[in-house]
Amino acid sequence: MSDTGRDRLRDLLDVIVDSVADQAGDETDGAALAARAYLSRYHFDRLVSAAIGEAPGGFRRRLLLERAACELRDGAPVTEVAYRAGYGSPEAFTRAFGRAYGRPPSALHGDPGSRVHLPAPNGIHFHPPGNLRVPGDPRRSSMDVTTTILAHDNWLVGEILRHAETLPDEVLDRPITMSVDALDAGDGLRGLLHTLVSTKERWTAAVQGQRPPGGDPIGSELPDSERTLPALRRRYAVAGPAFLDLANGIRARGEEDTTFVDVTCDPPRTFSYGEMIAHVLNFSAYRRTLAVGALHEYGIDALGFGDPVTFTADSPQ
């Protein structure tokens, strides 16, 4: 599919996904969806069906049922889930759910291993906590430079945390006042390190269909005990390798073009795995540079400028 065609498909999918996020249930009919796309009902149905092999109404109902299955698996009440899925009564929802999944909604309660994806001709599914997974076209990509950058990023964040552990709390919480156009350095070094860790926790959890620690995308709901340096190092010992494995796996399978529709964003946003990796590395590089500079300001020079050249030269071949 051409870039123009894929962008148009994203636009059409966004219309449907937005309607799911609106929680408007069956009150949003096909004509309303077509109007949101600035198309006639006929042309909207034809374009979506041709692109994904599934009629818009059936596609939307399936997404609502898959989201409902995820919510039931997490323990949400059937009545609440039925309303959010657009059904007028729990009984109507139970019948529709049973036809789709072959068992009642209550069977999914407390069973994290329950199947939530229904058969689909296009491989597009709801992916908790609030995404769609849209397969992309396989493509070749250069591996060496990306592999080095990913490995360097993973190593440097771990080293920053290791050296920062030697600093007292007063220094960790001191505002960073370096003369840079800082986006989020006001919380001090501790806040910067927490963001470096929680960003990888958040994206790894999103791709794997899990909830990030604390249930919050940026980790703001975590207690102070999870922001100490020992806790940050413990968290990163899991989050760092997990994100590295995730990114390398995506690249090895040629899935950089596979897209998400992330409905946890307001408004929902569509992006690819490749864009997600680039996003994480871009902001990690900025925050890593701030953190290395802060360590230098506090008398810790072991990391120099955090240069990938040094990392590559010192790494075993």
C-alpha cells in the first residue's frame, strides 16, 4: 500500500476508533461515521470494506466486543461493560458476547489468559490498555546503526542510575538549573531519572497489552518508595532489557510499519512501531544528556558526555 493510501486508511480507522473511544455505543450508526469522514455512507462503507475486508459496522462491533472482553478479564462488572459496549441491557450484551466468544461474559472474570481477539480478516484488533494493532507491510531496514543506538541508550540509562545512586536525596531533588531549553527538568534529577524509566515501562506495557506500573502512562501514580534510586535501578533492570528486546524483535520481524491507534491519548493518535521507537529514543537522548550534565555538575564525570562513540569503542565485539 502506498504512503498516501495508508494515510487515508489511518484517517478512516481513526473515525471508527474515535467512535469507540466516545463510548457512544450503537447510537453512532454507519451514517454518523461516514459523516465524520466527510463521505457518503456508500463511499465510506465501500472504502473501509475494500481496505480491511470488513464492513465498518461489523468492524466497530468487533472492536467493542474485544474491548469488553479485556475489561471483563480485568474484573469490570458485566452491566458496566455492557453499557460501554453500546448495548441497551446486560441480557442483550450477554447474547451477543456468547455468540462471538462461545461462552458468557462472566467466564472471563479474573482469567488473565482468556482469549480476547475474535477472528478477523485483516489482523486488526483491540489491544489493551487502549490501542489497535494494524499490521503493516514487511520491509527491509538497516540494522547496524539502530542496534548500536538502542544498545547505547539501554546501557547509558543504567549507568546514569548507578552513578546517581551515590548522591544524597537533597542533591537528587535539587532543581536542575543548567542553561538549556529543558522540557521537563524542573523536577530535579530524580524526576528526570523516573521519566527515563517510566517511559520504557509505559511503551513496553502498551505494546504487550499490559498496564504500566501504577496504572498511569507516565508513572505519576507510583508512590515515593518507587522513586528511590534502588527502586529506580530495580525497575530499570526489568524495563530496560524488556524495551530493548521489544524494539529489536519489532525490527527483526520487519514490523516497523505496523501501526497502533492509541486511544489513551486525547484525542486518539495513530503511530507505527517504528515511530514509537524513534519517539522513545529521541526523548531518552534529550533526558540522558540532561542527566549526564547534572551528574557532571554534581562532581561525577565517569560518563563523560555519554557519547555513543565511547560506548561502541568500549563494547566487546
